[in-house]
Amino acid sequence: MSPAEPVPAPQADGLRRRGTGLSLLRSEVVVLFGRVRTIALLGALALIPVLLAIAVRVTTDDASGGSSGGPAFLGDITRNGLFVSLTALTVAIPLFLPLTVGVVAGDTIAGEAGLGTLRYLLVSPVGRVRLLLVKFAGAALFCLAGTLVLVVFGAIAGAALFPVGPVTLLSGQTIGYGDYALRMLMMALYVTLSLLGLSAVGLFISTLTSVPVGAMAATIVLSTVAQIVDALPQLDFLDPWLFTHYWLGFADLLRDPVSWANFADNALLQGGYILVFGALAFGRFTTKDILS
Amino acid sequence: MTPAPPPAASAAPLAIETSSLTKSFGRQRAVADVDLAVPAGSVYGFLGPNGSGKTSTIRMLLGLTSATSGDIRVLGGAMPDRARDVLPRVGALVEGPAFYPFLSGRANLHRLDSADRTAPAATRTARVDAALDRVGLGHAASKKAHAYSLGMKQRLGIANALLMPRDLLVLDEPSNGLDPQGTREVRTLIRSLADEGTTVFVSSHLLAEVEQMCTHIGVMSAGRLLTQGTLDDLRALGTHRVRLLTPDPDDARVVLRRLGLAPEARVRPTDRPESTAAELVEADLVGDGPSPEAVVAALVAADVRVRGFEVTGASLEERFVDLTGEGFDVAG
């Protein structure tokens, strides 16, 4: 055996300089949004306002006049195409948005574990806490992207198929395009915020398994269960604690003055979910044996 | 920091050191009381049949799983507490390569490199391409990983371990799925890395492979480390026999007895006609007995005519079958 070279102590090695760690976030965004599955999910979301606008356009040609029933704002679309965005949000938030968010949030850790790349990320080494934070940031960005897709494609489809004009608020005033765009952005942020609690739940479930499909399904089922519980009058006492409770509250942003009560309550509730399920995910993931 | 670890057998510092390392899954002990000592600069072959606890040990060394009991020091740092400082200096291939099938080989390496905060982004592209070239994947770098063959994935996994200059490489079954040529390339690669001063800890269930590239060997079986040491140490273990061809068998036996050996009484003439006058005298060499050279010197000094002298020992392969029992896959 040849004389071995001394192993420099980690300190003597001069602790390789640590970068900011933003590389991983950038990589996460590139991998997440470059993935065919994510693009397909966003494409499906984009189809919602487009199909909605086409359906309304086709049916109102022969049966004119506001429709009775159907989702909120549906009847307003024929008068002002900009309402397509609002209708699309209303239609998408109970099912389609949670479905896509469930896929992305459920995949965060379990997907890496299923591929086996989790062990290579951890050996790289990515700190487990940093990985959780980056994964949650990726899921949150997806929530924002999904919501913006609905709003933007809604506005485009509405403008293409219907007359557009100054928007009349729920409280009666009329606002210009600039003000309306700002309010739509606020609504997109409200819906994004609404989905963060679900994302945190999905992240936690994702740390429990190395089967991503299981984590996705469980997350989606939970969002449905929460909405059912929210709808049952016998379980009213639970309502303020359900992450779905304020999901449809974004319409308050269409009043003047804006009613911020829902926004604040929603932020507090979603923040609580992020803290609780973030802590659970942290507790689970930082002590977990990675056997996949 | 923690007090200095107990002194190792060799004076060289240890790149990996474990004491009483144990991992239990329920009531089953996957790894039991393993005391690894991997000298810095060595190529350490971690040998054992499938399911003997090699990968479980490696997972603990890298901080992927926690030890049920026992201590681990890698490159002088306690694991998993110092993982942040230790792991950037360690390249690893654990239980087969794993990649994002929808990304190209190059994009996969970019992704995994970006997870290491100590890996400078400025040199990432150059380092990724250099690692790909080093394992011979330069031409397939843009292919999606799902289109890679098992051997190509294995190469990509090794490339991932080489993205940064490492002080220690932990390679779990690096030549799995490689063709003979690929196996030889991996062997050459490991030797060249070792020549650069990198300590290589390589697990395998193939004795022939380990024997060809390692300086040190540790043998695992059923979760226990049965033996470890330099390859020469292990070769020297076990029984050796001296076989002496001489026309003076009686004198030779007297000399051997005087040296503390126990020559066998039976006399076997050799088959060769020109040595009809000579007889074969055999004796087992005991561990702390005289060296073969001393035996010859004593024979000659006693005027025993030595026509042939041979030391035979159990082959390394026989040694391992002795250690790990039958069913151990020793065939290349």
C-alpha cells in the first residue's frame, strides 16, 4: 500500500464558498415548467376560459338575453367579454385548479423519491430544509401561473368573441381598463394565495411516500372533502378552519371601496396551513430515512 | 469537536471510519457492529453478496439514513451532523443511477450540480461537459435520459459523482450493467482517480473486479464486516503449505520438526522419472511460524538437498467462500 495522503480537515479545506442557493430554485422552475406534464396542465387550464367563451357565444346567438343559473358572471359575458376571466376563475377553483395543484404539490418530494433522484439531490448535498423550501416555492409559482393562465386567456378569449368596455363593479361603479387590470391581478393573487394552503398539505403528504400518484390523489381528495364539509350545514362550526372556505371570496375585490376582510382572513388561514403543514413536512422529512 | 477517534491500525488518516455501526429495520439487523477503517488514498473494495448490508452501510455513510447506533466519520467529519461540510467533497453513486427521464443527460447533470451550493454556477457548463467526456458520454449528452441504456445511465451516474473535484468517491456497484469493455473503462477510471489522490470506496459483489483494482478489502456478510485489510494481508491469511522435493526426506523432516512444523509422515514419490530418488515432504505453515525463506535456509544449512520448494496457499476466492459461505457470487 502506498503512503496515504493526509485528509485535510473540513475546516482546513477552506470550506468551499457557498453560493446563494438560487441555482436550485432556478433549476426547479426550469424543470417544473419545462416538463410536458406541467405544460399540459397549464394548457388544460387555458382551455377552460376559451371553451367557456365559445360555448356562451354559440348559445347566445339564438337564445339572446342573460342566462339564468350557471356560474356567477356567466350572464355578464355577453355584455362585456372581460367577464370571461371571472367566470373561468369561478368555474375552475372548485375542481380544476385544485386538481392541477394537487398534481404538482403531491409530486414535489414523492416524485423525486420515485425517480430516485431524491438521494442524489440529498447527497449533492442539498439541505433537506432547503429542498422543502424550493419545492414549496415551485408549487406556489405553479399556483400563480395556473391562475394567471385562466385570467389572461379569459381576457383574450373574451375580447376576441365579445364586445369589451369599461367594467361595471358589483357595487355599481364603472372602472376603466387600467383599474380593471389591477383588480384582476389582485384577484389572481387572491386565488394563488387561496391555493397555498393546499400546496402545503400536498407537500406534507408528498414527504410520506415515494409513490407520487398516491400523494397527488390524496391531496386532490382532501381538497374535495374540505369543500363538501364546507357545504354541509351540520358542520358549519368547522367552516372557518377549512382551507377551501374563502376560495370564492375573490369577488369582493370587485367592489368599491374594496372589501379586504376576506383577503385578510384568507391570508391568515392560508398562512396557518402553511405553518402547520410546513412544520409537519419539516418534522417528517428531516428525520426520514431515504430508502428509495 | 468530538474527541479523537480510537487509533487505527495503520498510521494513515482514515477517509471513512465507523465504530459499532448498526442499522435495524424492525427486528432485522441489516448492518451489525460494523467498524470500517478506510485509509485515505486507498481504493477500498467493499465486498459482499447481495443483501449483505453494503448499500445500507453506504446510505448511512452519506447521511441518507440514520444509524440505529454507532458513529460515523467521513473525511474527518461526523456524519450526518457535518453533512453540509463533508458531502460537497464526496462524489457518490448509490444503489444504481437515477435520473429525470424527461431531461437530457447534460440537463440532468446541470440539475444535480445546482443542488450543491458549493458548486460554482459560472463553471457549471464546463464541468458538466468535462464529466460527460470523462465517462465517454460526450456524444450522447443531448439525448433524453430515458433513451439511455443501463450502461449509459451507469456512466452518467459516475459522471455525476465527478462534477466537482472530490476527496472521496463512494461508488456502489459501479460496473453494474456495463459490458466487459465498460467494466474495464470504469476500472481504469477508478485507478486514475486514485492516482490523483482521491480515496475510492467501491462496493461490489464480484471478487474478481475488486481484486483487480483495490488496495484494501472489507468483506461483508449478513450485515457483519467479517474482515478488512490490505489485499496482501488477506491473501496471506489462511493456511499455506510448503512442498519440498528432496532425496533426503528423513533429514528434511527432522529439520522441519525442529522449526516447529509438523511434516506429514506419508511419503509420496513424484511421478517424474528423473526424480525417482526424491520424495515429496509436505507441512502446513502455521501463522506465527518461520517464513518459507527461513525454512529453505534451515534445510540448506542442514545439508538437505533441496530439489524443489513450493509454497501453496488457498486462493483469495477460496478465502472468501470460507468467509461468506457458499452461494457467494464469486464468478466474474
